[in-house]
Amino acid sequence: MKMNEDKFEFLSHQVRPNDPLKQLPFVTHETSSYNTLDDKRLMPSSEVKDLGVLISSNLHWDSHIATCVKKARTTMAWIFNVFRTRDSWAMLTLYKSLVRSSLEYCCPLWDSSTTNNLHLIEGVQRSFTSKLAGLSNLNYWERLSRLKLMSLQRRRERYIILHMFKIQKNLVPDDMGISFLPESRRGIKAKLPCLSKVASSRFQNMYDNSFAVKGPKALELYSRAF
């Protein structure tokens, strides 16, 4: 099959030539340019969208999260402008199908633990629920209890556990090469990828926030609880 090379984009995961991200166990390639079969030279892009997910060259998810939040808030504004009702049932139906779904697309991959991103994402649901009838005098957690909703952070944790369970049961491909240890009285355990011993401390947070690390840890905590 002939590929359309005019649509090719090149993304190189490196901070600077002398300090590559390949110290991380899940980054394996580094280069400064790419030549197509037509001898067209592609230079690295800072961001590339792949299947709806905005991937940055520094492996941070700030740009993708900001884009998702902006889209969700635009949709939320449209809902409140078009629909006159503030009834909880009607508004939650619109929220779940049009707003929340866009904030949770592929979230096991990009889930962030930084305080700024957590507040940025949660702020969408916080703002939406405050505009519903009879709830403006309640705080955020009281509104969630009244509406029987979970926080967006807790829902993302749930999606991570569900995806790990599917990998363990061979229901989805194991793209990360996660290996599971025999089940014991402590529940299901997955083996964490090893961080290079020569890796600098600045990569530790990036390592801890990757799905290959967060997934096994979340699954282990869940299995222990039950």
C-alpha cells in the first residue's frame, strides 16, 4: 500500500541533543530528521495529533489537556445558550454525552497528576454543576453527591484500572508489554518497567505519570481493597 507522504509528520522525543528522553524505559528512538521515500526531508514538529490525541515532543500532556478543556467549555457554553431549561436530568444528559465524553477520550494515556491540570479539568464539571437548578448554594462535593456523579479524577482512575484488567485478561492488546506476576493473597500485581539507573531526577515525574507505571500501581491498590 502506497502511503501519502504529503501527510507525514515527524515527532522526535528529545529535550536537547545531549540530553535525550531515551533514558526512560518506554522511549527507544531518537533522531533529528526523517527522509521519505521521495527524498523529502521532514524536520521535527513540536506537536502532532494522532487519533485525536495531541502528542508533544517533550512527552508532556499540557497542550492536549488545554485543548480538551477549551473544547469542553465551548460546548458547555453552547448548551447553556441553546437550552433554556436548567433541569438536572436534561442538563446531565447533555453534559455526559457532549461535554464529559470529550474530556475522557483516551484518558488512560494522558491522565495528568499535576495540580494545575487536575484543577483545569475538574473545573469544567465544577462550573457546569453550579449552574443547575437548586444546586447553586451547595459546594462542589455536595453537588456531586446530590447528582450521583464521581469527580473526573476518580473516573479517570477507574478507566485506568479497567484498561489494566482488560490487558490482564487478554481482552485488549498489551501495547506496553506489561507483565503480570502470579496472583496471590495480595491480589493482582504487574511488574513495573525499570527506570534507567543513569536517568536524571528530572525524568522521575514523567516516569511516575506514565500509564506503564500508574496502571500497575492502580490495579494493585484496587485488588488489595477487595
